[in-house]
Amino acid sequence: MIAQLTGTVVDASQPGAVVLDVRGVGYELGVSRTTAADLPAPGTPGVTLLTRLRVSENAVALFGFSTREERAVFDRLVQIPKVGPALALKILSSFTPRQLAEVVACQDVGRMTAVPGVGKKSAPRLLLDLAQAFSKDPELKAIASAAAPLDLVGAGPAPTGGPSVVEEATAALLAMGLTPQEAEVVFEGLPDDATVEQAVRYALKRIGGRP
């Protein structure tokens, strides 16, 4: 396992990739726009990137990260069905780890679908998978807890009770492909203090989705 590399950036001209020279060996690493922006000018020595090696049937690829937070989120993203390294980097190019924690906390389908490659049907499920990860994975939980107050404005649980929770949860279900008639009945018995995330999970259980 290659955990990190230290060397000189010799090429950063290609979007989403850099070449790091380590003692005469050039390593091409896939990177997010965030990491690329953190790098010094090409030719600067002593640049360290945290890394992850991914092996597939068709390729062996190395990915670089400027922070442990970003690498931790990448590790979790690529475990989600239908999220490969390329899409994970697009997500990390759109949000810093703490911004992503905000998007996940408020189950913001609109902001998630702004990521290239994330559609209206896949975004709600992706957000639910990430919500579970941010609540259970120690590293991701720390990221969410460390988010600055301004990062999390509006990112707490949705207002409890009332129609807004059901309306937002219904929108998420419709994006998954349910009909309005199906979505209308699955919230019967929903607790009054449920959040949007809890409402969606409740509905998925009732229609036979995963917990």
C-alpha cells in the first residue's frame, strides 16, 4: 500500500491529474480540483500527497489528496454502489469535505445533482448512503463535527413535523422514480418529530427499500 508520496510536481497541465516526480520516477495521480488548487507551482520540491491505489480489471490508478479529510471521504465514496473513483473526484471537486457534510446533513438533492454525473434519481440514494457514513464512520463523523458554524447554516435536521418534512421527503422519493400516488401513502404513521432523512428512510422501509 502506498500511503503517501513526497516529491516535485512536474506537470499539472491536465485537469484532474498531476505528475509527481519522486527520486526520478514520475507518478501520475488523479486529483480533485480542491487538491490541485492546494498544490504549489510546478517545480516546487517537497510536495507531499496522501494517496490511494485503486486496482480494477482494466487499470491500476493512483489518486492523491492534500488532506486526510478528503482521502477519508474518497475512501467512503468509492464503497457506494455505482460510485467509482472518477465520480468520487467530481464530488470532491464540487465540495470540500465539510461542505459535503453540509449537503448530506440537509439532504440537499439540488446541490448534489449539480455534480456532473449525479442524476435526480441517484442523488437521494447517494445522500442517504453518505448520511449513514457520516453518522457512523469515526473519521467522517469528526469531519461533520468539525465543520465551521457557517458551513452548517441550514444544514441541521429539517424542521420537524408539519408538511415541509413530508414535502421534501416526497420530492426525494419522486426523484427515485416513485409515482405521486405511491409517495402519498408511504408516510402514514410517520412520527411528528421526524426529520427529512428519517422520513425518507421510513418510506423506503414501507415500500420494500433497504433500511
